[in-house]
Amino acid sequence: MTGPYESPYESYVYAYPHKTAYRPLDPRPSLREVWAGEERDALFLYLHVPFCEMRCGFCNLFTRTGAPEELTGAYLDALDRQATAALDALGDAAFATAAFGGGTPTYLTAPELERLCDIAARFAGLGSVPLGVETSPATATADRLAVLRDRGATRVSIGVQSFLDEEARAAVRPQKRAEVDAALDRIRAAGFPVLNIDLIYGIAGQTPATWLRSLDAALAWRPEELYLYPLYVRPLTGLGRRPRDWDDQRLELYRIGRDHLLAEGYEQVSMRMFRLPGTGTGGTEYCCQTDGMVGLGCGARSYTTELHYSFEYAVGATPVRAIIDEYVRETDFSTARVGFALDADERRRRHLIQSLLQADGLDRTAYKERFGTDAADDFDLAPFEERGHLHRDASAVRLTPEGLAYSDAIGPALFSRRVQELMAAYEAR
């Protein structure tokens, strides 16, 4: 394959720049300084819980398994201290949406989830905005779900990956179909407005027929949202040594899944996300291109216009545990530690990437109002057009249906040279 990318599966671009481009900040700016002058009327609050009951073979999330109650309690203490520092820096702020992610937030017990919700509730107005929570089949218990429902959660996302036991085992996700169905039954019974089911394609031994079986099993629950993820080889994970020879298989399964969901009445929001029309997170006003994010927890990021910041990042079990241990001992959360400063070009580039990877594409008028220029002039988009992966008209620049299939190549192809060099120099640990 010739052109700007060799494979359709370079990397999943869920944010730009990638966390592996972050570096220690010297000097460390105060959070008050970082947030001074920022618009704070439609922020996103994210609370990160870095604990899971098991480590899936495909996982490269910042998480650890088997955390004892003493550690989860100490982690919530630290999260509360960090919330105090964030509130001090933010002043009068309003939030448009919130999420608990991880890891698996429902690894926490029901009383611990109550405390997590109490910490989130310290941020003004949060009780009236959409709140999404990640869960797993083993931890979606009735008592935990009751806490989340009663505290205002509007969206529950469950990582099923495959409804076939043998495929779950192949992905190092040992679970039984009966356990999955029981968890989904409890989620539906709890009455959350939005259920999302995550599925993965490209698992060893998976075929078009078994993929359709998983899709139909998910559709039996008529989830408001479905995310279809391609399997990736991840450094330092259980599947990290798998040969990279299955691009054609993943593309075929993606197209089968996309077409099947479209035929079932779902609309495509991005390469991964499919949604029933008229459902979703409840009309949030948050815009990932322009609005800020406040991340609490040792794996969370925070976004301002000119700085993205977080804590140290790791995947391997030993460094993850060390970072968590350091986090729970921390008493001063008043500064940003590790991050990436965005200049004018990087801000334009982020807006382009975050917009282009959505099915609606980039609104050229909104871009020009924000930056005073046209995205089509700021970036060389011709290579993507020549492949038939991108279309532009007077109002928008958007990916074609085939371009959406190549989102995981187009996103990385648009990274700046600086970000590419920082990511290449990062040593996975």
C-alpha cells in the first residue's frame, strides 16, 4: 500500500496529542495559573479508578488487579484531596458532562462508589448533567448498580468484547456467556437511560459468522450505543507478541459490523461508535474540540486550551503499582506534573483530528471562526482525497465511508512531527 499510511490500523486516536508525547513539566505550573483565563462554563469531569478484577489480554489501560480494600480506600482519600486542589484552581466552573472510567470503576464496592459519587458531587451542578460509568460483567452487581442509578448515572458501558466463550478466552477475557447476560439483565432492570456494549473484532479464531453471532447477541438487548473496537497488538500486554497479519480480516469484520448495525437502524457516529437515533447522553453541550476537561485520579488527563496534563503513564504491572502508590501518598495536588503544551499549530491540528474522526466531520465555518483560517489551507488533505478517503465541500471536511474505516491510520498520519518524535522516543514501561 502506498501513500500516507501503510496499514489501516496504526493506533486508536481517542485524544490528541497521545499521552506518550507528554513529558515532565519544569517548572511545574500551578493549577490556578493553568486554568486562569480559561472558559469554564462547559467542562467535562473525569474520575479515573485504576483497578480491575483481572487484566484482559488486549488491555493497555493504566490499571492494576487485586487491589485490597486498604488501597482503594487510600486512593479515594487521595482523589478527595485532588478534588480540593482542582476546585481551588477552577473557581466558578460549570460542567456539561461527567464520567467514571478506569480500569473498572465498579471494582469499588457499593459503599466506595457512594464515596466516589460524593467526591464528584463537590463540583457544582454535577447532579444535573449526563454521567457515564464503565463496568464489567463480573462487577455489575445489583448493589453497585443501585448506587449509580440513585446517584444520577445516565449511561453504563459494559465491556463484553465477545458473547462467545471461546473468543473471550482467546482474548484472555475469561468469562461465561451466562455471566454476561446476567449482568446485562441487571443493568437493564436498573433503568439507566443509555446502555453501551463494547465488542472487539479481530480475535484469534473469529470468523464473519461468529462476529455476526456476537453482534446479534448484543442487539438482542437493543443497546442505545454500541462500540466496535479492532483488536490491537499492545506493548507489554498478554497479546503483545501476536503476529501483525490480520489487517484484511479486521477490515472485513469492521465492514460486516458496520453494515449490520446500519441495517438494524443504528447511525454511525465514528469508526467505533454506533447509536440508535434519538438516544445518547442527553444532549450534552460539551465539545471535545474546544471545551476543557478536569481529570481526577492518577491515570486521568486534564485539558485546557494550551496545556494537557496528567501524571506519569505506564502499562506494565510494576510501574503502574508504583505510580498508584505514589499517588495515594501525595498531599499536594496544586501543580501540573506531566504534560504537553499546545502552540497555535497544535491547537489547529487537534481541532482537525478530533473533528475529522467523527462522521459529521469538520465544520469549516466553526474552524474559521475559532482560528481565522480555513482548515483546508492549514493542512495538506490532498493525499486523503486522492485515496477517496476524504471529501470536502463549502461547509465541511469529512471522511468518506471508506475513510472512516481508515480512521486509525488517518488520525496518526495527521500528527505533527514534534508529537511523532516524542511518541517515538517514549519508552514503554
